[in-house]
Amino acid sequence: MMIFNRFPAAAIMLLVSVVALNFSMPATAYGQSAQAPPSDPTNAGKAVFSRANCVGCHKWHGNGGGGYGGDALSLRKTELTRDQIIEAVGFGRACTGMPFFMRGAYDEVKCHGMNRQDAGAQMPPEGGTFLRPKDIEAVADYVIAHIKGAGEPTYAECVAFFASASRVCDVYKTQEQKPEDAVANTGKNQ
Amino acid sequence: MERFSGHSRIFARARLLAVAVAAGGMMAALPVSAADQVNQERLLNVDKEPGNWLHHHQNYSAHRFSSLKEVNRDNVKNLKVAWTMHLGGIEGGGIWSHGGLEGTPIAENGFLYVTDGWGWVYKIDAHGGRGMLVWKMDPKTDRDWAGAVACCGVDNRGVALWGDLVISHTLDGRLIATNKETGQVAWQRTVADPDKGEVITGAPLIVKNMAITGVAGAEYGIRGWIAATDLTTQKEVWRTHTIPGKGEPGSDTWKDSNNAATAGGGSTWVTGTYDPATDTIIWGTGNPGPDWDNAYRPGDNLYTDSSLALDATTGKIKWHYQHTPNDPYDYDSVAENVLVDIPGPSGPRKLALEADRNGFAYAIDRTTGKFVWGLPFVKKVTWTKGLDAETGKPIEYDPNKPVQTYIASVTPSRTNLETDICPGNMGGKNWPPTAYNPDLKLWYIPVIESCNRIKVEVMTPEKLKPREFWTGGGPSQPFKITGSVTAIDVTTGKIAGKMETPFPNLGGILATPDLVFTGQPSGEVTALDAKSLQKLWEFNTGGGVNAPPMTFTVDGKQYVAILVGLGGASDKWFIDSTPELKKIQPGSMLYVFAL
């Protein structure tokens, strides 16, 4: 069973503003801002993956795994469909640590036919932030496009995820691989 | 580094004070400006400058005891906030959504040196009854790199002083020397490697011109070590691995065919102690990896879960005492060893005290490494019936058994894949430091009263990957965790008092002649009577206390300081055991109290 962290209010505010930027203005759909060039239609979902702290348990690469926090499902090995991922993110997973991220889930919106009272002890934890339906679709699209079925994480994927000066990706370098090759070869991201 | 101007007058006054101190004879042989320079002589004689707090653990023996008594049991009820300062460092990184504050401020001649969770160093001028930021040093920690392999939070427990330098660590593995006056980085050196799952959260220990560094990462398949860096040449003097290499003494306690020792854990992330009489560093070591699948690594797994005595000059291991052989519980012995001398039948007994994650407090003869006494300091222990009176080993320990099962019905194993265990893997007692009152001979333990549920994952060598968890299972938290401050009479080895608290003690303890200061993750800072442990004063900081209190003077007036900002392991992995704490906001604030 996993435990999910809370978010500083500032992070939630930031998330709301990012989400608002990405989804409420059609002209700038998918985060077409100066900061994030619109190279990939799933960039918005990637932002949700970070900001909603999916990375806190599933990690940046989605492989999850056992550890202090329990055993987060591998999204690389998952057989869930887009719709099933949307359902899991929105409603959480009963009897596991996977939180629900849909505002009003188990209250206004019955999940699997259950409200809070019906779910009782099976009630999954509440996510650190709530996501709008479009955020949930975006993060599902991102998981389908970049994570599901992707095999073991690669340097190229890592660089594509972080796109920063962090050394977080160095461990994925193969012996002959140099950083400049990896940027050109973004693998599944194409 | 950011420099703040407008302090020349205050600096001048500090120097005048320094001159006065030097003229008083304490350091008459040194140049005038050297009063602000920290050297081995001062570090050995901190009792001569009680208004300062020069060591992470207050003195080389980790007493965390101050002889200051302007604030005492008669007037502590009048203690009030003197000033506060907002710090930074709550940003997320890696798998962490926010950092926390676990540091102990260092105080010297009216200036404080504190760190936040990401290792920023702040120099604060505490003269005149208020705090003014003099400078801050941004170590530019690689947050995603380090935060992804920090098992237990974005934490930094503080700095040390040496010469005109402030010595600090960063989560991403560096030792940094910062000029004390200017806040400029003088030099830095990479000591640990996050690519191998190594990070640093502890404060450095300064011994004879060396900075001693410990490492975290036993949940990520590291092979632990303690390293000494020469602060003049900036070169490594020695590095002693806590897991022996092939053929070295102790390597026969790794009997597997998995090559488990190479990723065997034994981290060293809590600052140790130093006994100048024998030139010995005493340092605790953490759990073996994988944490909960001990059948992967048959044998006692030396030197995990041990107190290690090292020759300070060479790093050579002099003795070891292992608390939980072939540990299947994640019962680190990484805690500080408190050095205490008590009268004995044939002269003074030189003890090393350690309060373990496994729920037992130990006194070891620090000359020989032999067990003297041990007792449970938590209310509930289910994994063993107790300690052998001779050896101090758990009664069920069988040196002929490759895989220990202790009380098998509750012990995580390949045949007991899900089980409830007490203490849980938080402890017992975790990193928050104990304190020792040498007048009363009372040792105060910040206690975590916990049980939790362990699910075992059977590990294979293919599952060992760089920068990925290597735990062999994981805990969940169906049981409420509470805490206490428990006092042990060191002359008898018996519990002398217990003050129970609604939440685990995640901050640690400060002792003064007749008081004990501590805090709660629900926000309260409290002062207790040193003998009765009765609560005499309390202030709610409105944040979560996750750091130890300390005390110092400025211009003769006593202050009590504590960092407030809930982070660390408990706030993420164990929060379901204390659901009331979910509402505590992450924060980053220094509180300073005075009469």
C-alpha cells in the first residue's frame, strides 16, 4: 500500500494555473507557450504527470516498483487501455495506494457505483491535488504515448522527460552513448 | 551566495567581543582575529564557551547538553518568541513534493549557521534581540538527481565550523567549504555519488583538520562508507567501507551466492562522535539491503546495524558491536553513539550509548566494544523476547543459522510474506538525537512508538538496478504511531521516566541543567522538567517540528532555537499512521525563544 504526499498550496496553485493555461484557452492548447515549444502533443500530459506527483510513486519512467512506499504499478508493463487509465486516475484503485484525482469522486460522482459510504474501508486515498477531466485525459495520452509498452527506461527518454541540466539521466547512458547522440535519438518520442 | 550589507557595525562589535575573550586568556596565544576561527582546541573544549554551540551534537560526545541556566524550571513558563526567520528549501525534487527542516543550528559569537532541506546555508546575525540574514549560500543542488534517490526526504541536518570556513554537505553528494565572513564558496569536493544511489543528509563531524562524512542509500543498493576529507589539502584521507570487501575480516558474514555484499547497505547518515582520549570515531551503521528479504543475504551481514569504532587517523576499524544480525526488519543502528563516563567498581566506565531502531537502548564499553547493558525503551516489542544478558544479542539469535528468524511468527521472511511487526521500521528511535544530562546522569530518548505491516518481495540479482529501490518489500501503516520522551538512568540502565506524546518524536532533544526541550510534528515546542518530565512550557509553532532544539547566548542573554518544517520520511511514507498530521503545512522557519 502506498502513501501519497501532500502538496504545498503553492504547487497546487501553480498546477491550477498551468492547467488553466493549457486547457481553458484553445488558442494555446497543449501548453503552447514560450517555455514549452509545442513539439509533442502530449507535453501537457507530461506536465500533469509531474505536477500531480505521479512521479512520486511511479517515478519519471513509470516503472513504479517496490520500496518504502509500497509497490506502484509499472505503467510500462501495464495492459490498461486509455479508458482504464482514465478511470484509475479519476477514481483511484480500491484497496491500493493509488489515489483518486477527480474532484467530487465518491461524492457527486459515484465511482464503480459507490460513494464514500459505500466504499468504506476500500476507499482509495485522495490525491494531493484534483485534476480536471481534460488533465486526466492528457496524462492518460501521455502514458499511452511514452510509457506503456516502452521496455526499460533509456537515456533518451530520460533526457526528453527532464529536459534540464540535471544529472538524473546519466545513469541510463550506455557505454558508447554520448549526450548529443541521445538528444537526436529520442526513441519513442518521435 | 548572496551578501547582505549594513552589518559593519555589528561585525566590529563581534570583533571587540572576540578581543575581550582573547584578552581573558582563553586564546591569548592566538592572533586577535583567531577568536572567530574554529580549531581543534576549541572543539575539544566547548565547555569553556557555553554560550556557543559549535558541534552538531553540541560536543564530541553528543551530549546535546548546555550548562546555560538563565532559562530554568522556575522561569521557563515566561519563555516567548524573540524572533523568527523564514527560510527556503521546501521545493520538491525527484520523488519528493517538498523538503523539510531537520537541522541543528550552529551558534558562534552571536551568529547562527543553519541549513534548509536542500542544503542552502544561512548565516544569521542574532545580536540585538533579532535575527538579520548576513548571507546565504546556494549550493545549487541537482534536485532531480538527488531527490530521486533520497529514500527518506529532502533533508540536511546542518553545518560544522572549521578555521574561517563553514563546512556543509549537499544531498547530491558534495562537501562544501564556505567562507564564514563572505558566504563565498571557498572550495567543494564530491564525496558521494547519486548515480550509485548515494546521497548525504547528515552534518559533517570535524576531527583534527578532517571533515568526516557519512552516506545514505541502503534502500538503493549502496555499499556504505565513512570518509575523511583533509580540510587543508581538500583530499581524501581515508574511506572505510561498512561492508567488508572480499577476503577482509567480516566478509564471511555474507554467505550468499548473490554477491549481496556489493550492494549490502550499511549506510552512515547520522553524524557520529569522537573520543579524543583514544583518538576513536564512533559511528552507527544502517540496515543491510535488501531491507526485508534477509534470505537473499544469509549470514550476520557485518557491519550493518552496528556501532563502529574507527581509528580517527587511519579509519581502521577498532571494534564493532552489531545489534540486529541478519536484520529482516530495517532496524538501522545509524543513531549517534553518546559517549558517557560513569563511576564503576574498578574506576570509571567508559560507555557508548545507542538507542536503536529495534526498540532497545544499549550501553557498550567503548574501550572493548563489549555489551554492558540493554533494555527496551518502547512499550511494545514483538520481534524478540529480549536481549541475552551476557552478549546483548536478541535471545533467539543463533550464530549457526544463516538466516535469522527471531520470533518467526511475526518476522518478515520468504515464508511469512505479510506480517505486522513492532517496532515498525521507523523505530524505536530514528535519527532525531538523544540528549544526556551529565549532572543527573539521565539520558533522554526521543521515542517513536510504532508498529507497521511489512510485505516481503523475494529479490533476485536481476532486480538490482542503479538508482532503483532495493528493499525486498515495503511497509504500510495500518497502526497509529505515537511517541514519548523516555529517560534512562545511565548508572542503573533502567528507565527513570516516560512522558508520552500523541505523535512520534521526530525532532530530538536538548538537555539543560534542569530542563528538557523537545517538539512534536503537530507543531508544539515543549520544555519538560529534567527529573519528572512534567511539562512546564509549550508553544505551538503552527508548523511541524522535525528538528532538534539547541541553545546559545548573545551578549550574555540565553536563547533557545529550533527549525520548524515537516518533511522527511514520516511525512511521506508513514503519514497514514498519523492522519491528523496530513493537515500540517510544509514550511521552513527558524524560531528563537527567550525570556
